[in-house]
Amino acid sequence: MYKHIILTGVLALSLASCAKETSSVKEESGPLMDFQTTASEGESSELLDRQTKSGVLEDNSSLKTAGNQIALFGSYVKGGVTNQVFDSDPELLTYRSGWHYAPLQRWQKTADYLFRACFPYTSDIQSSSSAKLMVVNYKSVSEQYDLLVATETRNPATDIEGTNPVTLNFKHALSAVRFTIQYRSDVTPTTTKDCITELYVTKIYPIGALAYGQTNSSDPIDAMNWVCNYFSETEQYYRWNGSKEFGVGSKQTVYDGSGVTFTIPQTLKGAQVNFNTEKGGATLYTASLMDKISKWEPGKIYTYNLIVLGSSVEVDVDIKDWTDITSNIDIYL
């Protein structure tokens, strides 16, 4: 059951829900409607198991796993009237050697269609969502699943795809952040070693809502707007505890697994990383995450390299689209 959560700053949805067309129109219907999916190619990677839930980076292969489920909204316009495609809203698509739903629907060949999808189906989708605008709530510190969204239009009478399966091209809706640590290259002796033992992030928004679609008629159909909620100057997020050795000019990924945590895309306002090392003892290293960037954007991975010299820390940030991560220490998506 989807909860309807009103989040400050999210525009109210005033979307009409119209009945399906009459049986006389259905007599002109075309072939049955079918769907297929794509997502960024690459290897799925287990995320860290820290004091929050672990997650999985999804790709085209892992998305098509038996039992996976997609939430799908659909509408079509014919004769100036907007109608819902499916009997349930959203429709449930389940993967079993292909995406299946019931009851099957037929194409209205001269209608204009709009589809909007969300993976996983269990995402916290607001009940007023539709094919035009879908709103999804997300709590990054407790949920940590890879949120994927897709939208597609189709006119069977004019589009080259006709009544072929609708391809839902999924995009990653969240940002991803990871940390590496090393001594600066001029630290002597070059054999100097230490172990990072704790790391956490402060001064960020951990909760948000994604408005995916058209909040205004001038918006593109795939507009992604995040509204953040709840900010604390002191609360600690994405905490990691352990013992990982780092050295001079030798990067060590802090979090386990692929080393990535999912975050709400947001404009940064004071974001910091805080960490301890064995040799540092009671010293708490603190560094800004904002020196070279001002926001985290959807579908990007931000790798912060923490460079230690004495009691000071330099921060270098590398930004890549998830589809561009290819080196052997990076996520491959």
C-alpha cells in the first residue's frame, strides 16, 4: 500500500483521472500492449553493510531478475480526452523471462500515450502520482536501494515503433558518494601507514521527494526535481566503523563492497566528512565536501579522495556519470 505523504515544497498534484473509453471504441483497438526495459550496462555490486541497510547497484542484467517488480503508470489522449491505460494505478509489472502484467491492454492505434515507471515497485510513491507526474519519497539513511525511473511516449499510428513493445529506458534518480583515503605523496618515509577506523557525514539532507515529470506544462516529460526535507547541523549520516590500512600515494576505499552510498540529490549547504585514524587517536579529521562543487546531481558518482598530511586534510573530488565508471577500483555501470 502506498502512503500519501505531503512533503514541504512539493507542488500539489491536480491531475484528472478519467474513465476508460467505451466498448465501441475498444472494437477499433490494436494488438496487445507489451513492455521491455533497459538500464545502464555493467556489473551489479553489493553495497556496504554499515549501520544502515545495504543495497545493490542495479544494471540492465540485475533489473531483469525473476521476481523483480516495476510500478507503471500509463495514460493516453484521444479526441482531446485523457484516459488511464491500466485498471490499477500504478500497474504492477513482474519479471518472469519478460515483463508481465494483467489484465492485458490493447493499443488504441490513433491515441497519444505517456508511460512513467519506477523501480522497485515497493518505492514510497505518493498516491496522487500519475503518468504525467510521479512523486517518490526517499530516506537515504534507512532505505539505500537504487531508485530507477523511466518515461516514454508512443503514438502507434505515427511512431516507427508502432505497436511493438514499449522500451522503458531507466535512469538512476539518486546521487552516489564514496570516499578514498591516502597519505600525501610527499609524506616521509614513503612506507608510512595508518588505518582509518571511523567515518561519517554531517550537514546534509537525508530525506527528500522526487517529482519526476511535468509540474508545469513547459517542463520536459523527464524532468527530475528533488525537494529536500529535514536538515541537521549535528546528526551523523552514513557512518562506517572498521579498520582499513592506507599509505603514501596509495588510495584505500573506505566503505566496503563497491564503496558507494546512495544520497539525495541536493544543493550542499555546509556538507562535511569526519573521520578518525588509529595513529590520530582522539583527533577528529574534518573536511568540507563543497570546496569544488555546490550540489549532488542525479545519476552521478562523487568520489572524494581524502589526502592526509599531519593533522590537515586535502580533498580532491572526481565526478563521473554511472555509465562512465570503468577502472578496476570504480563501480562498473
